[in-house]
Amino acid sequence: MEFRILGPMELWARGERHTPGWAMERRVLACLLLAPGRPVPAETLIERLWDDEPPSRARSLLHTQITRLRGRLHGLDADVRLRHRPGGYVLETDPEKIDYHRFRTLRAQARAVADSGDPGRALRLLREAATLWRGIPLDGVAGTWADRARRNIEEDLLSGALDRLALELSRHGHGEVVTELNDLAARFPYDEKPVELLMVALYRSGRSAEALQIYERLRRRLDDELGATPGAAVRELHRRVLTADPDLMLPARAAPAARRPSDLPRDVPTFTGRTAELAALTALAERDGEAVAVLAVDGMPGVGKTALAVHLAHRLADRYPDGHVFLQLNAHHFEYAPLDPATALERLLSIFGVPVEDQPESLEARAGQWRGRLAGRRVLLVLDDVVGHDQIRHLLPGTPGSLVIVTGRHRLAGLDAVRPVSLDVLAPDDAVRLLSRVTAGRIAAGDPHARTVAALCGHLPLALQLAGSRLLHRPSWSAADLAARLGEGGDRLTGIRAGDRDLTGVFELSYRDLPERARRAFRLLGLYPGADIAAAEAAVLFGASRAQSEEILEILLDHHLVTEPQHGRHRFHDLLREYARRLAAADPPPDGEAALDRLLDHYLDTAGGAGTPRRWLRAEIGNLLAAAAFAADHGRPAHAARLAALLASYMEAGGLWGKAAGLHERAVRIWRDLGDEAAMMRALADLAEIAWRSGDHERALSAAGEGLEIARARRDRRATAGFLDRFGLVHWHRSEYDVATGYFERALAAYRESGERRGEAEVLDHMGIVLWHQGRYADAIARMEAALALYESEGYLHGQQMTLHNIGRVENSIGRYEEAIGHYERSAAVKEMRPQHRAIWLTNVANIYRDTGRAEHAIEEYRRALLIYREIGDRRGECDSLNQIGVCFAQLGREGEAVIHHQMALSLSQDLSERFEQAHALYGIGEAHLRAGRTGPAREHFEKSLEIARSIADAYQEARALDGIADVLTQTRGHAQAEPYRRRAMRLYEELGVPEADSLRARLRGPNDASGA
């Protein structure tokens, strides 16, 4: 606790001010504070309290005051004790905690160091003492004794002030002390010393007339009020002013030579990359000669901010001939506290030749001196590792011409006119080059293991420096050895080190800099299983409101402990994520498990919500899958399995089949272990569906078979019908149409028995599709129309819409384009289409344009569909659109545009394992090569297309590939070699009943079997 009596009496404890409430209590405390650690007799206290007229119960009343004061002091600070000892009452506290005693100590120290020949240090001590004088001493303490004590204290204070002002005068400070001396002369009108010093200050400031007026005012006051005259010293000074005595002036002080400091650290010899950032910073430095250029480089720990700033400073140094200064401000230093602005200014002024004793005490005055020092000069100033704008605001030059480069882990949002550049990690190629330079070429830039090491270091420059230095000092290690060590055990932070330097310590300084709520959030994010997080999910994890979570994420973002690669979505750098996980394990958040439960429950509620927008699922799907895996591995299996069920439809529609298959397989295992047969049956249905979609027919049949057994054992006719339908779908894709029809018929019977009319309609639609593939178009349309009637009777608009789509496709395939358009128009009128079905509708309309020779119109519609597919994340639909656009460009003779679209479709379909679209893309690329006369690549692509078509039993695509190979052979080996391929294609087209049969038949009858190219 601090005691302040050099002004109104105050007690300061734990940063808060307290005022003794009772007048008697203030008097007792004042008496004790003037004699800390020494006993004050009760008689003395009584005398001072009651001015020699004590009441009869004075001792009892004194005891009451002492008891009250003791309780108050002990409540504020248990270390301050008020005791009764032989001889009186004693206040036990450190005298340095009492401002008056601190003042006396500083004044005594100042006199001692001045006598020892160090007036500069003496002046600084007296300046510190002056800050303790806040007003009238013991203000609010009444009584005769208090008045005497107040006068004594004021004499001490005045004496100290005069000592300080005399030293200021001796050091050419006359211009700065006039105002204060005027105040002291008015406050102490009969003391001649303030007047004497004021006269000297005015004389040295060239104000001799005012000095004489001050003397005359003193003389009249003393004569009028006291009948006295000024003392000999003041009279002598008056004479010297009148005669303009030159000895009153101080010897002219030589102006310090204009120094041109240059203390930039050496440029890092391994500096690599940052070409774009350097260009941007250089351009910013050259802009706007009307103001001081302030460039702020911010970024995460270890990203290379200082290295970039120093490299840039060396590049630009020649443009700033008056000095190059590097000042480390220690925001994140292992040993030193951050520099306060006053200390930073002291160092800067000292660098430019201003002695410490000649620098003003106040921050504003010192900043003004610094700005004056830089005025008219061109100086380059690097302020490294800043805390924030408050630390450097006073350090900036006041006039244009100079350049300031600031580095820090925090964004300097509060600094006006700053030009910020945020650093990201290095690009992969630059990271590899840096690693090669750090290792002095031991790791060659072309070494395949170099990229592995760079990736394991997260492309973070400091991590690359540490890892490279470690290898450099181990002659037997290779890049492969380093990669293996960093990759083993999942603990890269331990492996990325060199000597006593490591990443953990660097990250820890930033972590410690966070407020407590942000530290807790950082550790909670270390538990989070996903890759990135939005504010809504962060709010659930943090157990906070959305506004609070956004504020916390902003704090982490401003400290560069998370990034925001997309608006509203935050993520860790890989190494920071590992650090956060380590922290969460070592210092678990108190509600960590509850936070994860909240998050998983939130995912279940939102993913299963009827109104959940698809864009939320699209943004969160990766996190949902990570959450499901986490739940399965950390004692929450039911959460994992329920998420699988909720995500089934979205993942099937979005083409995420490979991931969905693993998700559903895990769900099946979980429900089997939990003994929930009904849930296991539903998971098997999801697995069978996704395996069929991805072409994994054996897995689809296995899942459907196991599910069918459970459904039959449970006498669940509806589920039984669903599994039979899935069997039919698999056999349809195998082109085993009769087998497929058998399963569809059994499924149809089971749905009819269970009264499930929607299921009945769905199976009828599937049967129609099989009949279409068999070339039985009339029967196909009849089945589909039966399905449509059922959907209409049930009022199931989605089923109506899709069945009308399918009828239109059958009509289109047999050349009945007007009828097909009619069905598409009816489909569009049923209801507003969901985005996916709108895209399918556009694709079907485009197919008619394509098949009727209107390729440019078709491309427009396919592209509209493509935009929707991409927006909703339907990558299967995206593949189809790309392939169809390729076909249309080929029809227009624009082969280059055709090939690029087919290649895009091929790449995407390979990612999806979508073999139908792969076959289509390969055929399109082969056709483009054939048109360009490149028969070798053409045949290669046709044969790959043929192989895939046969593997999925796609007779139509098989016929097209055979026809393409025949075209190649016709050009390279003649008609006879092509004939067998052409005949096989003809048989397939005829079996399918498609228009291509008529076209090929005409070519076979022609005299020259010209290429179909």
C-alpha cells in the first residue's frame, strides 16, 4: 500500500484509491506517517488531536480511533501493521511507500550524486521527486499541529524544487523553467530565492526588462507589507542585470555535431523469396511525399518479419543519408520487458547525440525534442517487435522525408496513415530454396525430400532455419533423415530446434501476451477436431455469445495466432495447431470435455435441422467428418454414427462418395457394437447406396445383403423393399438388366404389400430406366408414367419432377425432341426446383440443343448448370456439364476448347472414381485427337474409354469407343481392319435402338467408309 500526503491524503492499494473518512482518523494517520517505524507516544497524539485541550476521555477516544484505523489499514494491506509498543503507537510500513519520505530520499540522493560530480543524474532524481508533489501537503487535515507540519513539508518541497531549477539553469534550461519559477514566486511571495532564480532565467532568455520588473515587484511588496528591503544577494543580482553583466550568461554550449548513425543489423545471407512483398513495400515507401511513410509488417511468430524489414532497410538505405537506426522494442523478448515510449525516445535521442541529462523529463516534451531532431532530415528507422500503436506513436517523425519500418505480431489498427503488409508463410518453392541455403547446399533444392521437410516445417521461415541448422551440424544426416525425424511420432515441435532455440518458446511468448479468455479459447481450439471454424461454431465451443466469440477470434487474429483465409472462417497454421494441442493436453481447459460435447450436439442439431441451408453443410462438411472421426475415437460413438446418418443424403448428392463410404462403414461397426439393430440396418442402407454410386458393386451388394437379412428378420417390409431396390440398382449398373428387373419386381411387390406408394413409384421409375437401356422405349415410358401417376396421387412433387425429367430423357434419346421439351417444361412447372434439380433440368434442355445442331445454345445452358453444380458442391453434375460442353465445342470444330473441358472432366471424375464420366471424357479427348490427325493418342484414349465402358457394362459408351477405334483404323490400316470394330458397334447401337444406329448403317453401306471424324 502507498501513502500520499503531498497533496490530499490518499491510500492506494491494489491500484485503487482510498480516502480516510473521519477527520480524527486522518490526523492520527498523518502523525504516524511522519514517523514511520518509530513509536509516537499516546500523549503526543492526544496533544496533536485536540490542540492541548483534550477531553476527559481522551485516551479512550484515541483507542477507538486507533482501532478503527488499524482495521481499515489491515483490510487494505495485511502487510501494514499498526501496533502498540512501549513508548507509543508504531505504524510498520516501508518509508519508501510514503510519498514524503520518498521525496526526502530522492532529494538526499540528488545532493550526494551532485557533490560527486554527476549533475545529470542529480537532475533526473530531482525531476522524479518533483512528480510526487501533487498540491497542498496534508490537505484536508486540520489543526494547529497539522498547520505546523504542513509549513515544514512545504519548505522541504520548495527547497527541493529550487535545487532542481538551479540545476536546470546550470544546464541551459532557462527557457523551460520560467513558468514554474513564476508560479513559485507567486505561491511563496516572501521567499527571495524563487525571485532570484526567475531573474536569472529571464535574463538568460533575453528578457532583461521583465527580470527588473520582477525585482521591483519584490522590493515594493517587502517595503509595503514588512517594512524591509531585499537581501544582499538579490540586490547584487539586480545590479548585474542593470549593467548587463556578461558573466550572468552561461558559456555558449557547442551544438552537438549532427550524427549520422547507422546501426542496422547485418542482412541475413540466407534471405529468400518475398519478391512480391518487397516490391509492394518499396512502392509504398516511394508514395506520398507529403507525409511520413510508415510501413507496418505483421505476421505470426517466426514468419520472418524482422528479416524482411532489415533486408528492405539495406535495400533502401542509400535513399536516407542522415541515418539508419534499428531499435528493438521487446514486445516478445525472452529476457527483457517491452520498452516504454519514454525509454525508447531516450535511446533514440542518445543515438543522435543528445545526452540523457539534456533530454526533457516529460514524454510529450521528449517526443517534441525527437521530432525537432529529425526535422529536415532523411532518416530510416526500423522499430522491431512492437507491442502496439501506443508504444510507437511518440517515436514517429513529425515531418516528411523519413521512413519508418515497423514489425510486430499485432496488427497496428490504431495507427493513422500506416501502410500494413501481413506476411504469410513462404511459398513451397521459396521454402525449399531457403532450406537449401540454410544447409549450405547440403539439401539440394531438387531433392524430393526437401519438399517433405519444408512441408513438415509448415513453410515457416524460422522452422526452416532451425531444422536446416540442425542438419547442418550433423554431417551424417541427409534430407531423408531429417524428414523421417520430423515426421515420426507426430511431434514436430520437438524436432524443429537448433541448440537452445525452438519454436515452442517463440509461440509461448505470443500465447502469454493474450488475455485470459483468449488463452482459454486458444486451448479449446487445440481440442477442436476440424480444420477451420466459423464464429457460430466457435461460440458453441467457447460457451459464449456469437459477438463474444467474434471478439475473441479477432484478438487471436490480431495476434496472428490464427489466420482468416476465407471471410468469417479461422484456422491455425499447422505448427500452431500442434502447439495449441500440446497446450490443451498440458493445461486442459476446465470445461474442455463439456465444450466438445456442446460442439458435437450442435453439429447433430444443425446437420439434422430441416431449415439448415446447404451452404452451411458445404462449408462445414470437412469439419463434420473430422468431428465424426473424433467422436468415434474419443468415447462418443453414437455421435459419430448419428452424424453419418444425417450426412448421408448430402454426401451422396455432392459426390463425396469415397469419404461417405468410410463414414457409413464406421457407423455400421458402431451400431453393431452398441447392439442397435435398427440403426445398423439404416447405416447398411446408406452404405449400399454410396457404394453403388461409387461403382463399388461388391461392397454395395454385401451391405445390401446384410441389411436385407436384418430387415427380413425384423419383418420390416419397407426396409426389405429398399434393400431389394438397391440390389436392382447395382445390377442395372452392371448392365445385368434381367437380374435388375427381377429385384425391382420383388421390391415393387414388397412396397405394395407395405402400402408404401412412394417407394412403389420410385421402383417403377427405376424399372423404366432399365427398359430404356434395353431399348424398350415404349415400355420404359409406360413404367415411368405409372410412377408419375403414383407420385401425383401422393402429391409428392419431387418424385413427379424427377420422373418427368426421365421421361424427357427417353424421348430425347429416340429423337422425339418436341415431346422431350414438353416433359421438361411440365417438370419445371411442378414446383420450384431445388438447385440440383434445376441444374439437371438445364442439362436435359441443353442435350436437346446439342442433338438438334444448336451447339452454341447448348453450351449456354450447360454453363448455367455448371455454375449451379459448383455452387451446391455436386461434383458429379460438374463432370457431366464439363464433358457435354466439350462435346459441343467439338461439334463447332473448336478442338482446343473441347479438349480442355474433357480434360477437366477427366481429372475431376478420377478424383470421384466416377467411371461413366471418365469413359465419356476419354472418348471426347480421343475424338479431338482424331480430328487433329493425331491417330496414336486418339486410339489410346478410345481404348481406355472402351475398357472402362466394358467394366461398368455401359453398352452405349462401349459402342461409341468401338466406333472411334474403327475410325482410327480406317485412317491407319484400312477398311478391312476397321470392319470388325464397326460391326460390333453397329450391333450394340441396334440393340439399344438409338439414332446412332441409322447413322452408322448409312456409313457402312457407303462406297468409301470414310472416317467419322
